Amino acid sequence: MFRALLRLVLVVVILSAAAAFFLGYRLGDTGFEAPASAHTSTVDTEKARETGAAIGEKVATGAAEAEQIMSEGALTSKIKAKMMLDDTVRAVLINVDTRGTVVTLSGTVHSEIERATALELARDTKGVTSVEDRLVVR
């Protein structure tokens, strides 16, 4: 729950930064003039555009990272939901960690059938390319 909230906050911050950047960039091109008293120095517009482009690139990179995190979270949630709905798997004892499209299952299961079912549920989830088995049968 905390990870989902953290991801949501990250996405909102990135979107806000992008909106502020583009709004400021657009206002700079509309001919908006500051009062004459504010013209104490000259503004290097080329340097400002380069700085804006660098900020835009960082925002785009951050947005791509946020999208990756959201995708990983979605895969993790799908797998946990499938496990919760399966009567043979005790999902609360199994940790699902997703890195890209690779899923790692760890924790304790009570039988080989439970282990095999958990692995199968993860492997059969759309978007998962491989599953690492770190489950312990007790």
C-alpha cells in the first residue's frame, strides 16, 4: 500500500514538473513582457532554451522510470491477486518482487503443490518473461 502511494506521489510530482516547464516555456514565447523596472539585466534566451531542454529531458527520463515502476507494480498486483483467489496458495506468506518483466517469488509454502501452483500462476501472467523460485517448502 505504501509503495503504491509513493509511486502515485512520484507520478504527480513528475507531471507537475512537466506542466510547469511547458507552461513556462509557452509563456516565454507569447511575448509576455515584464515591467520596465524588472529589466535590470539581459536574458540569454539561447542558454534559457538549452536549460529548458535539459530539464525537459530529465522530466522525460523521470516519467519513463515512473512508468516502469507502475508497470512492475501492476504485474506484482496481478500475481498477488491470482494467488489470493487460488485456494491452494497462501498468498500472505509469499513475497512477489518484480524487476522489469522478471518476477521473484520468495517466502514459505506448506507443500510442493502450493509451490508449483504459485510458480504457475506467476508464469501464466501476461507480461512476465521469467520467474525466479526462492520459495521454501516447510
